Amino acid sequence: MGLLIFGGVVLIVAVAVIVVSLRRNARGAEDDPLQARLAEFIQRGDVTSLEEIELSQPFSERVIIPTINRIGELSARFTPQKAIQDTARKMELAGNPWPIDAATFLAIRFILAVALGGLMIWSFLGSATWSTTDKTMFIVGGFVGGFWLPQIMLTSRITRRQKNIRKAMPDALDLLTICVEAGLGFDAALSKVAEKWETDLSMAFARTIREVQLGKVRREALKDMSDRLGLPEMTSFVAAIIQSEQLGVSMAKILRIQSEQMRMKRRQYAEEEAHKAPIKMLIPMALLIFPSIMIIILTPAVISIMGSGI
């Protein structure tokens, strides 16, 4: 009974964190729920206190997110700065998919490791059906799996985001080239590309434009965008744009060359993935397809041999 309660608590916490993350991503990390709720009450003309407005927020906004933030603040005191900086860098490459900071992410890794490891220990208490070696393997696997599962999810998001950006870059640069050749400035053309799609690349362009509008030098804003994406293709594109400004080369010509190069790299990347496909197919073929074929081929022969009495 205690094992079921402990497992249920762990499952509820995990689902709550996932739901909060999805809701925060759908709404936008920059929105303030208290300000939105206050604006709603002002529009409706309801006279209420700040306490009532706070209590009207969802449970996740009032309890779960503040609790996670406090865990992050506490863990930041005992975590090396190098580990926090590396984790923050990876979360930036992933597009900050969760409404937590790097310290909180590291704390969640340790908490999940302790939770899964404790669950394994609890499940094997008083059990005589498993050997000591098997118990040790499951317990160690629980600790290691709980610690590395968030890191694997973060790495997967980084890979997926970079893949989507790499796929969208040729089309975005084509539109950027058309806008520049039509007479728009580079910033206005970048804004048009950001308005055209709602992809990771367009959001990166939109953030760069906002930074330029707030006073950051365009060269520095582009370099920061390249660092946030972590793609060699974007680094090459930013370097070409900066050189064209410094040397006075035609921006449209540079963009057209970059667009052709990006399209060629995307084709090469697709060919590389196609060459990897046969090797990736070996495992399911060896484990699933070949045994099924052997069963289909040999079953009639086995039935015939058994029927003949040999």
C-alpha cells in the first residue's frame, strides 16, 4: 500500500510539471498571469482585492511553479557555477522549453534520481524472489535513469530544434533575399520573415529584431542569435552579413549566395540521413522481421515432419 502511494505521488508530480510546462509554452513565458488576471478584472469592472485575484489563479501558478522556483534557488547555493552555466547554455539551445532555470533543472535531476531509486528500494524490501545482483542492478538503474532522463529529454529537444531550424533556413533566406531585392532594408526584411512563419527560426529572428529596436547593435544582436542557436550554418550566415556591412558588398548578392549554400547543405544533410537509414533498419529487421519470416517459412515444414512421424 505504501509503495502504491509513493508511486502515485511521484507520478502526480511528474504529470503536474509536464502540464505546467506545456501550458506555459502555449501561453508564452513572458506573460505574467497575475497581470493578465488583473487586466481581466479591470475590463469586467469587478471590484476585488489583490488576494482574491491571486486566489483566482490556477493551482499550478500559485503552488507548483513557486515551489519549483524555491527548489532552484536553494540548489543554486550548492551547485558549481560551471555546471549551472553549462546547463543554462543547453537550455538556451533547446529554446528554454520549460519555465524553470538551470539550477532548478539540476535540482529536478537529483530529486528524480532519488525518487526513482527510492521507489526501486521500496519495491524490493522484503522480496525474496529476486537475487541480490538483480536488486542491485534495478536500484542502480533507478538512480542513474532518474538522473539522466531529464538530460536525455533536453538533448532530444536541442537536436529537434536545430533540425527544424536547419530545414527552415533555405526558405527563410529565399524570402529574405526577395524582400531585400524589392527595396526593404535588412531589419525590415528580417521582420517580414519573422511574421511569415511561426517556427523556431522565425522566433529567433523576431527576438533579434526586438533587441535591435531596444538599442543593441545589429552586429551584436546577430552574433547573440547565432550563439543561442548553436548551428554552424547560422554562424556562417551571420559572419557573411557582418562582413557585407563592413566591406560594403551588396546585401542581396550575399543573401542569394547564402541561400544557395543553405539549400545545398540541406540536400547533403538529407542524403546523409538517407545513407544512415539501412543501418538503422538492421535492428528492427533482425529482431522483428527476420524471426517472423522464419516462423512463416519453417512452420509448414515442422508440421509436415511432425505429421509424418519422422
